[in-house]
Amino acid sequence: MSQPLQSINLVAPAFKGVNTEDSPLAQDPSFAEIADNAIIDKRGRLGARKGINVLTTDATELGSDRIHSIHYFYDSAGNNKLFSTGNNKILSGIGTLADETPAAYSITDNNWKIVNFNEGAYFFQRGYEPLVYTNALGAVTKMSSVAGASVSSAQYCHEALAAFGRLWCVGTATDNNTIYWSDLLIGSDWTGGSSGSINVEKAWPDGFDEVRALAAHNNSLIIFGRHSILVYGGANSPATMALTDTVAGLGCICRNSVQYIGTDVLFMSENGLRSLGRAIQEKALPISDLSRNIQSQLTALIANRAEPTASVYSPENSFYLITFPAENTTLCFDLRGRLENGAYRATVWPGSKFEAWERKPTDGTLYTGTTSGIGEYDTYLDEGESYRFKYVSPGLTFGDPSKTKFLKKIRPTIVGGGTETVFVKWSYDLDENYKSASFALGGDTSSIAFYNQDAEFNIAEFSGGTSITRKSINATSGGSIITVGIETEMNGSEVSIQEINVLALMGKTL
């Protein structure tokens, strides 16, 4: 008598994101071994990320360089301007990039920090005199040229913060421990009124450290070192603010990784993504690593990074993105909730063309910088080109890794898409040499890549204007561990994986 087929139903595969840290044999099938160029969509399905819709038509001023940073300036009168940096210039505009660099102001690096403060945009970079833009000035101007300005080389800083009615800056070519603050509501006056400074060199809990980033949280000035964190309370009156807390053994790798997410602050440490609230609560290296499911991959990116990172928080998409430009990799952390181990669900965007990020605060538009200029996170093409959306499951043992399984059918349910070709892949015993079959979304044909077998399928179904394609693929061969995957080239249409049903015949014990 023939044995019945055993079934594993992967409902919303990769709902928990990527997990490359745990053994593939012991993993919850809700994780993914690979989830490339993917997000967790609002219905909890693994779907393709959006792409880059290029908005710039004239990038002459960018030359052969890329956009390194983007900043959206706006004031209370409704004036706004999109600034960007690249090709050793201050640029503005979206469709056409215009050079805003002040005359006789020479730039040889593009690592600017730009902040909005009291109706103006302020530009800081280590070793350079700060720049100012206001609608009244009408142009990007050297700070020393602003009426009533009082500025020195002490403000030629790497990091800047607008908070508590002042500008703050730190990180000159020779001093990474003295923090300066401007006069109240006057961002160009650093010596008059209630301006001042503090040196935190003696305050670090682990001895020597240096300031990497600044943040404001709960009426406190947060000072991120490379290996520790200082918290100064009463920062609304900086002359009398005092050290109220320290966190040892945990710091920030890059000022650009710091993002406010409502009631908390996220930042990237040398060990992974961290929460400021949890770090202060636990006082030392937190147990709850928000990126623990991709720890090895992330720490390798951090250790090998050759350029500053770029990050953004998008409440509209409920994700935090951090890009490593030199490595052409973006990591996506879904912030809708944490998993049982305290981590955020993560996916990886390899080979991506994203270089810089900025969220437009008035409507949530996500601007991205590329070698083509300014783009928008939109559509499902990267600068008009396709990109690969890929899912690979963890090892599936059907509850008994000791028995041979003979894979019979794989039944994926794909939501959305146009006429993309989907590849269904499978392998045994963690072998990366996959057998595969392919079919066109919404089409009426299917082809098998190996063994010339015919696939069974029904036609696409439609619900609410979104196509749902269900296919039944005949699979072959056997082994003790089964891995299945779905891949497709994104060509302009949204695609998500609703479900994968895997059926196998159980064989003898090995």
C-alpha cells in the first residue's frame, strides 16, 4: 500500500525575515535562509522591495560621482529646497542639479552633515568652515559672512545637532571630545550670549573614547562615543547640564546611522543595530540585539566598510534602512514588532544602487541618491533596470531529519506581478546546486528546467484587481533535508509570496 504524501505548508514564508545565525536544521520555517531585495509587506508576506525612480534629468554638475547625502530644507513660511552633495559640491534641485557651492570655497570631500535650525539649513564637515542657507540669504553662504556671526575653526566639525533651541557641534581635525553649542536661537553665534562648550574626555566610563554622534532624547543630550554612551540631563540649559547616566561597552560606528523612531533612537554599534532606550535601561552591552538574526553578515559589513553609512527611518513603510555604499548593500529592518528573541525582522538588498537617503517630512516621500542624481523609492525597477527578488527556505525535515524524503510537488501562490517569469528551485541536504522549474505569472505555460517534466497548474485568479497565481510544480529526486526557493526578475510590477505548499513522500531511515 502506497504511503500518503507528507505536507509542509509555508504560509507567508519568511514572515520572520532572514536568519543566518541558527542551524538551518533547527530553524522555524517562518524564517528564510535568503530574502534578497525583499520586505515584509503590510499583510505579513515576503514581497519585493520597491526600486529607484530617477527624478533627475540633468546631472551634469554631479560629473562621474554619486550623490553622497541628501537634505530637505523647509521653513515656517513654506519655503523648501532639496540639497545634496557630490562631486565636491553643494548641489540643489531634483530635475536639474545646480551648483550651490559658495564662490572661492574649495571642497575636496563630500561627508557633510546638514541640519535644519531656526529657518535655516546648516552645513558641517570636518576641516571646513560651516555653511548656512536661508530663504532670506537666497544662497548657500559661509557662516562667517552671515550678519552678526561669530565662528572659529572650533566649529569646523564632523557632527552637528539642532536641539534645545541651539546648534551643537563636535569633531574637529584635532579634537573629538569638545562639544560646542551656539547662542540661543542663533546658529551662527558661537561666542556670545549663552553659547559655550564642554569637554567630555574625562567622562567616558571605559577611559579614552571619542564622540561619534549626538542626539537629543527626553530633555537629555546623548553623546555617542565609539565604545560608550554619555547622557547629560538638563540640556535645555547647557551651562548647568550634568552627567546623569553612562553606558559602557556600547557605542556608535557612524553618525549617519542614528535615527529617531518616535519614542526611541536606533543606532548602529560595532556589534549590530541597537536601541538607545534599551541600552540605557540595561546600562551595558544589551542582551536584546535588534539584528541578532543576521549578526555575522552585519558585523562583516561593519568591519569592512570603506565609506560612511547612510540610513533612514520611514514610518510609512515601517522600516529602518541602513546602506553600506561601498559594499552595494542595504539592510532592511521591519519595525512593526520584535520577534521572540527581541530582534527585528530583517531582509537584505544586495547589489542595490542606493547611495543616500532622505525622508521628506511633509508627505513621507523617500528620496534616494545614486550615480544618476536624485531618485525616489518607488516603482519596481532600479533606474529602469530589473533586479532579482529571491527567497530560499531553511532546511525542511518534515519532523524527521533521519528519513529520506522524495519531493513530489511544490505549489507556490504568488500575489501580483505582470508577465514576470518565476523560477521555483529545490535542492537536498543543503546542496546549493538547485533543480528548477519556471512559469510566467498570469500565463498559461510552464517549463521544467530538469528532467523535461510537465508542470500542473491552474490559471491566475483575480481578487480586488490583484492577480493571484497558483502553480503546481512536479519535483524530482530525494534527500533527508529539502530546501525550496522562489526567484524572479522585478520588471515594474509588485510581487509577494503568499504561500508555498511542499509535498514529499517519506522514505526509509538513513
